Amino acid sequence: MKKIIFLCFCALLASCASDEDLQDINTNEKELANMINDYELVLKGYSLDELKKEKDELTPTTQEETVAEPWLIKAIQDPIAQIQFSDNIRTRTEAGAYTRAVNMEGVFKYETCGGYREFVYFMDCEDGGDTHSTGNIGATRVDGNGNVEFHFCVIPTGYATGGVLAFYLPYLYTENMHVVKRHHDNEDHNNKNHIIDNAGLASLGPNYFDKNTGFFWKFEWGASGKLPFKFGVIGTAPLPGSHNILWIDDENGKNANQAIRWTGPNSSKGFDLPAEKDFYGITPGRNTRYEIIQI
């Protein structure tokens, strides 16, 4: 019965997301996302007492890692996709620092962003989990409670080669381009995900930062520009050598992580990346491994 109700609910959300009356994207996306998250918790079988329980991030978790059923993952993702790929998000504008509409993307901050703005995001990872980093991942850090504070420099396209965070909807037919959506099923209990600094972005593109996180990583080679500061991109460093790794412990209970790849010759629906196999610095699965190359 829960499955039927949830599928009907998601169909309703999908229709609402395409309604011409929904013009306030920031407000309506947030409301719809919160509704999806609430129903996700119900479907996972949490009781009200469990959801109200005091948060404990320091005690090592003993919760078994389990994977959500395919129908639940699909039901969660379908309405999200309706919101992400609506015509309303196709133009990206960085407000304040730039005087015209321009496609923007995020690279990992190291020492400075020069004159560019900084996007900062707090990700609430598995309580009592094993989120950690090795090597030099720049300003991005894992805090004492096993959560991640991401720091990105927001720059115009054309300056970075490798995996960058796309704050716009990339065209999928450019040669030598791949786009990977990584859906992080973040901590279910009293989730604290939040944007600390939005860098003045008027829109975040297809990315979403709610109780779960959706990163859209664009991989493209042959950038023509050059930045006067050090930064990081997703990629795979050669062997032997040092490696900068961010390992994220995603939700243990009925984990609904997803990784989808699009490329030029590929269909519009994309296809799933195989679990536990590296793709240009992203290793998906129940948890997530990012490798960051300093440029």
C-alpha cells in the first residue's frame, strides 16, 4: 500500500513541477523537495520516535548497510528529474559579480578564489560513519563529526579541464564531454544539509541541495583559459604518486544512491555507472569516493 501511495504521490509532484503556474523556482523546488524527502523517510519505515530522536554523530554507527529497492529509487528520482530539467533552469546567471548571463561552474578551492565568488555547502553524512579524506583536498574539509564542508570557486566555463560542478544544464552533444549526476542519499535522521554561501548564484542549475544532495559533474577536456590560482577538479592521478581522496559515508539504511552518466552518443536518459568502479575520479556505490586533482 505504501508503494502505491508513494508512486501516486510522485506522479502528482511530476505534474506539479511542469505546471506553468509554478514560476517561483526557488520556492517551489524547495517545497516539492521537502515533500519528497518526507515521504522517502516514511517509505524507509522510520517511526516518529526515531525521527525525533536526538542526533548522535560521535558514536560509531552499528546500522547495517542496506540498499533501497529499485522501485523506491525510481520513485524518488522521477519527480526530481522533472524539476531539474524543466525549461526554467536552462539559463544560469551569477548575480553580483558578473553583469551578464554566463554559464558558471565550480572547481575545488585550494588557497584562494582570486576575484571569483565562493560556493560553500555543508553535507550531513552518515551519523557515526567513516567519512574521511586523505592527501590534500584543499579548502574542502571533513569536520569532527564526519560531515563535509565543500568549498568551490565559481568560475565561467572554459577554464578547467576535468570534472567540475556544473551550475547550468550542459549540452550533451559536445565531443569529449561526459556529465555524471551523483545522487547522495545523505543522513536520514535530523538531516542538517544546508548551503552556507551560494556565491550570489541566481540558480544552481540541475544540482540540488536539500535533505539529499545531487551533484552534476561535467567532464570536458581541452579548456582554453587559465586561472591565476590553484584549484582542484575531479580526476584520476597517475600511478605511482600521491592521491587526494574524499571518501563520503552515505546513508546506511535503504541507501538510494544513484550515479547516471550522459555523453554525446548516449540517449537522453543516460545510463547507470557501475558500483565500485572508478569513472574519471568518481567511484559510486553505497558510499562515494572522489579523487581530486590539484591544478
